[in-house]
Amino acid sequence: MPKPTALVTGASRGIGRATALRLSNDYDIVATARSAGELDHLRREIEQKGGKCTAITLDLTQPDDVARALRGVSADVLVNNAGVMSQKPFLELTPDEWHRMVDVNFNALYHVTRAVLPGMVERRRGHVVIIGSIAGRSAFVGGTCYAATKHAVAGFAECLMLEVRDSGVKVSTVNPGSVATELSPGGSARTWPLKSEEVAEAVAFVVAQPGNVLVHSLELRTNTVPRK
């Protein structure tokens, strides 16, 4: 019996890469990111484990490219993971930084979900998982744009859940606190935050629930207190 398919965005590194690797045990993976080299490395690693991975180099901020690249992709699970962050005071944010965060963190969510959701609704099954953030319900200095995009993600996800649940499609958000990735200041060298693999386990837990069970919003934090 063929495996179902999971589409993971931002899959070249961090949470996206860890999620693609974790889900490859049970799913054929379609991985997207802008870095062809890193995607190819992911594809080879999954294939060495006995899995299947299709790598698609793609800029998610380009709606026509997204629609073209994902046409024909029949995804049982979509993990909207791609994200960027420029953490700095509002008066220091450039217009390019502002628009980049809005385009990647929020607008791309529309482009990708719009490309694959019709197939899920038609088949009356599917699961849209969005990597949100605890910043989607809180605030921090330097987060005027990033936190705003994550608040928007939370609103998008809850509204979409209400729209499509009668069609057999689930919508979930996984909302981590600080994760040791290059997205955050200090990058992957930090030892106290969550690891990407721990967030990936949370995604795997959410999509493994029985058909009549929906984990709509899951928040996870590190239990380690950072040393000053």
C-alpha cells in the first residue's frame, strides 16, 4: 500500500527539515525551500532511510510560481513551516524587512494552502498544520512585525478550521517557544531552547490523532531555564 503524502515548506533547515525527516517514516515527503543544495541533501538522507522525497526549489512569496510548482501535488498533510524573523525595534525595521516577514510568514500561508486545500476538500480528508509561535498570543520587544504575523496566523488557522472541518479536513497550529534554529538570535548554538526535533515530534503527534480527534492548537516550551 502506498504511503500518504506530506508537503513540508521551509524544509531545508531547522523545524522544517526535522519535520520532513520525522514524517518520512510514515509519509512520502514533498519538500520545498529556496535552497536547492540543502533540499537535495535532505532528499538523499530520507532516501538513505528507505523513504521517498521529492524536492521542489521554490520561493513561496511568488504566487504564480507556487501555483505552478504545486499543481498536481496531492497532499494528505500540509506543514506550513516557512518563516523569517528580523527582531529589532520598530523604528529600526526597514520596509524590506517588514514586507519580507509578512510575505513569508503570512502571505505564503495563503499561496501554499490555496494550492493544496481544494484537493483535500474534494477527497474529504487532509490535515493542514501550521507552525505558529507563542508570539501569536504574546508580545516582546523587537517583535512588532514578527508577533503580528503570528497573531495573524492564529486567526487564519481558527477561521479556516471552522470553514473546512465539515469537509473532513483538519487544521492545527503547533506553537513553540524559543527553538534553537537560525531563525532566532543566537541561532542553533544555544543549548537551553527546544530542539527542532522536539517540535517535529509535536507535529507527528498532531497528525497521528484518530480521524474524529482534532488537536487544533498545541503549545510547547522548553522546561530548561536559560542561564544569565
